[in-house]
Amino acid sequence: MAQVKINAKASEGRFCRSSSMADRSSRLLESLDQLELRTLTVEVSVETIRNPQQQESLKHATRVIVEVVSKFLNDLGNAKSHLMSLYSACSSEVLPGPVDQKFQSIVIGCALEDQKKSKRCLETLLRNIESSNKAIKLQEHSIGVGSLALQQNADSRFN
């Protein structure tokens, strides 16, 4: 049907087509295949342009976050509150709790993209802490339920 329309228009003198729609479709598919192969070989790399002061601020901010993370194992509760104050320093919203003013001044010195990355990193760390707290509570609950069942079982044997 498409061939008929092309032929009809060609006879009117508007344009002349010698190929059928099937030929055009197959050439289009070949072109798409070639483009797909080209895109598979392309590697895209996006880098944030930073001035020396922004580079130093980013290093400092990263160092502060790494220090807090390294303290997790010793004092999880204190580490979470410290992370919250760091997160508050990165947030444009007013959040409950203290804001780490020193960290805020460090982050402000970073490039905008680095500020966003720092905030996302802190969000991820806080989510991980929440998840681990929930897992610990579930584990404690299951241990408590299990020990209660063992105690009831032992009581029934002796009675």
C-alpha cells in the first residue's frame, strides 16, 4: 500500500522514488545497527571542574566524612548524631538538631556538584545506619522470642 502511494505521488510529478518502503526500512535498520555499534564503543566521562580551593575543600570534606565513618564501630549512636549534623550542614532545609558549622564552611567551599555528592554520601550512610539498626532490633527480637520459647519448653519438661 505504501508503494502505491509513493508511485501515485511520483506520477503527479512532485518527487520520484525508485525504492520501495521495504528497501528504505532495511537501509534504515542497517543505519541504526551501525549507530548502535558506534555508541557501544563510546565512553562518556564527566569531570567536575574545580579550582585549587575547591579541590582542597573537597579533600577536607571527604576526610571529615571518612573520620566519622571510621568511628562507627566504636560508638554507633554518636556517629549517627555526628552524621546528622554533617548532613544538616549540607542541606538547604532547616532540619532538627545541630548543624556542624565548621563542616558547612568546608562544603560551601566545594564545587556545587561536590556539595551534592557529599550530601548524597551522607544520606546513604544515614540510611545504612537505619537499616542496620532495624536489622539489630529484628535480630534481638528473634533471639528474645527464641529464648522465651526455650524457657517455656524447659519449664514444661520440669513440671
